[in-house]
Amino acid sequence: NAGVTQTPKFRVLKTGQSMTLLCAQDMNHEYMYWYRQDPGMGLRLIHYSVGEGTTAKGEVPDGYNVSRLKKQNFLLGLESAAPSQTSVYFCASSYITGTGGTEAFFGQGTRLTVV
Amino acid sequence: AQSVTQLDSQVPVFEEAPVELRCNYSSSVSVYLFWYVQYPNQGLQLLLKYLSGSTLVKGINGFEAEFNKSQTSFHLRKPSVHISDTAEYFCAVGSGTYKYIFGTGTRLKVLA
């Protein structure tokens, strides 16, 4: 089972460069999320999506854009990378059952360094 | 707004000793509660979850947690830890707003 797959796993960018992180899930989940993980700060929500074609801002959206053109994919874009965006990025997905909430399923992460 | 507090950033414990990792949350609505484990250079893996029903939930690897609504806590426990339990543990809260809010994590270090 693939689950949630993130591409790439590692990347080094120069300040000002742009890049897109791809997240793909094969579980037919409605909801998808992008988090960043920094030492001592846990996981902070960047953007999320509650369905195809919809996105919303999380706690730390500045400097990032997202798109959800297909239900299975959630893209995170950095238009002009800054050293402060050096982090580990995690994508997650979840679904709603008839009784309410469920857990989030995570990808393996993308380690991004901006120099 | 929801929030999660993990007061202990690091917890050292000897092998075969019991351990408790603390988690407190705040929310004005009904919540779902989760504990995740992260091994070095890996993603987050679900340990256990509380969605409804029994307040004592059992998870993988011998862990359990108790939901205490009056104290707004969801502490994680294991009666006897192993070296392989060394990892970072995250408490998270979810709700009908579809978002998951995470604590800052607790590094569990199991000593031989």
C-alpha cells in the first residue's frame, strides 16, 4: 500500500529559487494537509484542503501557495525560497466517517534546505 | 481556538521502567485526540486515538492513553519501555473543522 507519497524526499534550494512539492494519496481521502516541522515547534499547519478545487490557510501560510486540482494530489509551492523555509515538510490526508473524525495519515516527509 | 501542550520536551527513562508522557489540550468543541510516534528521519505513525466511547484507549507497541475531559488531558503511558521506544512522540487534537493541531513533541530517551 502506497498511502501518502511525497516527492522529492530531499532538496537544496538557493534563496530566491522556486519549487513545488508534490503529495499524492491513493486512499481516496477528501482532506489533505501540508505541515512543516521545525525543532522545538512541533508540526505547524501551512495549508489544507477539504476537497478537490478547495484550499484554505493554516497557521503559517505566508510564502507558500497550494493547489488541489485532482482529489489525489496536493501541491505545495514556494515562489521565492527563503532560508526561514528550511524545514521538513509533511503531507497528510484524512477522511470523514459517519461518526465523525479520523486520524491523519502522513507521508515520509521532504527535507528542504534553503541556502 | 484549539491548542495542545506537551510540557515535557524530553523524558529520559531506564529500560523496563514505566513512562508517562503528558498532553493537555484546550478546545471549545468536542475533540478527537491522537498520539503519534516519529522515529528518526521518518514520518509520523499513529500510536492510538480517542474518537468516542471508552476513555481508556490502547494502541500499538503496548502504549495506552486515558482521555480525561475534566482535566482536558490525554496522557500516554507504557508500563515497561524498551530501547526501541526511543523516539519523538506527538499529541494532536482534531475536530469538525478538519484540522489537526499538534503539540511541540516529547523526546523519549530510553536508557540501558
